[in-house]
Amino acid sequence: MKLLASLIFFTRLPFWKIADVPPVYFKRVVDYWPFVGWLTGGIMAGTLWITAEFLPVQIAVLMALAARLLVTGALHEDGLADFCDGFGGGTSRDKILSIMKDSHIGTYGVLGLLFYYGLMWNILTTLSVPLACAAILSGDAWSKFCAAQIINTLPYARKEEESKAKVIYDRMSQVFYYPLLWPEPYLCFLLLDKGYWWAAIAPAMMFILLMSLMRRRLQGYTGDCCGATFLLCEFSFYLTTNLIYTNLW
């Protein structure tokens, strides 16, 4: 049930038709967030691989990015926009939380998404298609695993009734972040040449930086922070992969 709850929560695919999931399971959706990354990353990588066969790679990358947006309903992008608005325009903890809760997008949010997708498009189009597909599938799952550690290290910054999703995530079970017990987030690197495994360090470092920022300015995290952390961790993974690729080739 927890896996089904994660698929329902993090995607817009009709998994809700399979069974009626009790609300209590939505508190544990983060446990299987990396698993959902295999699905969303697989759809994105598959779209890129197929469309690149008959379209220029520049267009294929755009279609791959659009495919994940459709599958997730821009859930994480909404978080990134609110995160940029809140931390860009807020001068206090209460002000940041107030701005992030506002459904309207502001200047910082627009600029954040423009820069994010502009850089993502440039990074992915400079990689070979096989490497880009492998990096997408690996980066999605691994970055979600890194971002999920927020709930293990920080308290929730709001009251449960004030959250957008009306739920506060439970901390991950230990089995889900020990490699010997739950290897799923780490298996993605088997898709990449060993020379690219160094890129795995970047999301971990990005997570530490963002966690420090949230602890200092929010004394906790929100759902928007989770989405923003995932996208920024993923971006750092692709950027490092690109740096390794350009130096190798």
C-alpha cells in the first residue's frame, strides 16, 4: 500500500484506480520516492531515446522534459518556484513561509524555473543520447533518495493542518536508507560507466547546502522544500556528469 500511495502522490498516472489507499499510508510516501524515480526517470529517458531517433536531439530533450512534467503534474517544479519566491523575497521565517504558501508565482519563481530549465536543456543536449538517458534514469532515483533525507534531518516547519497536502511525512524507515538492506536507490549507478560514479557526490553536497540553508532560515522544511531539493540535487548530478563527459571526451 505504501508503494501505491507513493505512485499516486508523486505522479498523475491513474494508479488510484487500482485500490483505495487509506490516508495513513500517505504519511510514508517518501520511503518509496526513489522507486518512483525509476518510473518518472524511465519515462523521461525512454522519451528521449525514442524521439532522438527521428528528431534533432535539441527537440528530443525538450520532449523528454515535457514528458516528466506531464507525468508528475509539475509537482516538483511548483515546489522550486515557491522555494525561489520564498527564499528570494522573504526576510524572516514567517515571511518566507507566507510567500511559499501563496499559490501565485512571483519574479523569483519565474526566474528560477527559467534558469533551471535553460541550464538543464543545455546540459542534456551536450551529452550523447545513450549517456543522457542513463544519467536521467540514474539521476532521478538517486536525487530523490538524497532529497528524501530532509525529513530525516529537519522538523516540519508548519503545523500539519497548514501544509498544502494536509499531511506531514513520517521519517523514513531505517531499511530504506541502508544500502545492504534496500539497494534500490544505489542500483541506478550500474547503468553508468564507473567514471561517472563521481557525479553521485554532487547531489549529496547539494543536499547538505540546502539543508543548512533551511535550518538557518526556516528551522525546518516544507513540501515545497522537498521538491526544490530534488530538482536542485538532480541538476547538480547532470552538471557534474557533463563536466566529467567533456573532460573525458
